[in-house]
Amino acid sequence: MKLSLPLSLQTVLPDDYESNEGFRSLLDHIHRLGLWGLELNMSDPRHFDPIAVRSFLSGFGLELSMVATGLTARRMGLSLSHPDDSVRSKSVEICIHMIDWVAGTDAGIIIGFLKGGVASDPFEARSRFARSLESILPRAAEKSVAVLVEATNRYESSVANTVGQAAELLSGFPAAFAQVLPDTFHMNIEESDMGAALRMASDRIRSLHLSDNNRLFPGFGAIDFAAVFSLLREIGYTGRLAIEGSIRTSVEEDLSESLALIAPMLQV
């Protein structure tokens, strides 16, 4: 089944990815289902060779769509809004390394969990995050790599909870490399009007995360994805989509069932 937009899955790149039979089986399954690519979380990107990783994915007919930073941030205790200058400095350093890691490709860098968690003073957290961006985005411009700030709900972060807040943080930087990443799960919590939010920031959106209101894969909850895809067509969206969420049964089974539900809505 041919889809109207390139669809990826966010997953973890195992440290032993080349010899990991479970991971190889998953990639075979993803390719058979007709997905275009992968968003990869990594324990530490400094331990992986980017050319080798892309070549490995290519062997399964898959592209590297984005590099997610959540797992790296958790494992290394990173936060771009942390009150400790040394933590922020290390976080900026790793983020710049990730930009260099994907330089020369069409992949972007997602800043979600890396933004930092819930802070006692949200205003100061946002200010610290903005200063971190001022250190990161010039490198993104130099390397022609898009940095995507994900809008995540207030229970996970004090920074950029809505699409509009994320867009405001990036307003001083060109949309070519400073972009917003909406996620339907977080939007379901924070946005009073998903459509209005997507329209308002449409010039800064190149990717959209698909996750249901219960954080499971799309189609397993209450979000009207037919309406979401209809809106994307209405605003002329030509970017990417990525499935992200908690696992109900197994990645393979959940992905197959989710696609059976949403793929007909995305047919050319």
C-alpha cells in the first residue's frame, strides 16, 4: 500500500545492532509493512559510526529519518534547561555532536526529553533553554541540519508545552533549520484546537509524531486520526510522519494493527 506521506517508526538502536537478530527481524517487518524509515534513539551517539548505521538501515530498504535524543538524555543525565551550568554545557556539547553525526544527510535532530523536566521556576527554565538554543542552532545552520523542538505536555517539561510556545522559542531563527515537532499525544493534552496550532506553525513543521491519547500507537485510543490527516491535506503538509508510543503487545503486532487502522487514511 503506497502512502501519501513518508512514514517512520521511532525505536531504539541496540548497541549490538549489527548482530542483534531481534532488531534485524524488526527491520524486516517494518520494511514489509511499507514504512519509509526510522527515527533512532541511541544510548550514546559517540559510540556509533553514522555511515555504518545508515548503510545497515539501507540494507533493509529503510532511511534514517531523525535522531531522537530522549534515550541519550536519560542515560547521560542531560537537560538543556538545567540550572547547573555544567549539565547544560554537556547537554549542548552532545547535541552539537548529534548535529555533526547527521550532517550531510536529510535527517534531523529531535529535542524532546532533552529540553529538561518540570522545573520549580518555569520562566527561568525557558530562559535557560533559550540560551542553550543560541549555542546549538548556529551549528545546525552551519551544517544544514534541522533541529526540531518537540512540544511536550506540562507534566513532562516546563519548556515548550504547546506548538505555539515551541514556535515562539524558535522565532528568531530561520525555519530551514529551527523547526517545531508536534506530537498528537501531547497536543491532545495541551492544545485547545489542534488544527489551529498546526496551521499557525505550518512553516516550521517538517515532521509530526503520531501517538494516541493513551500513549499507545495511533488507532488504539480516542484521537480522530482521519481528521488529523484531513487537516494535513488541507494545509498542504508535505513533511514526514512518525509513529511513536508505548507498546501494548509487541512492536511488531502493535505496528501491524496500527497500520491496518491508519494506512487506509493515508493512501495516495
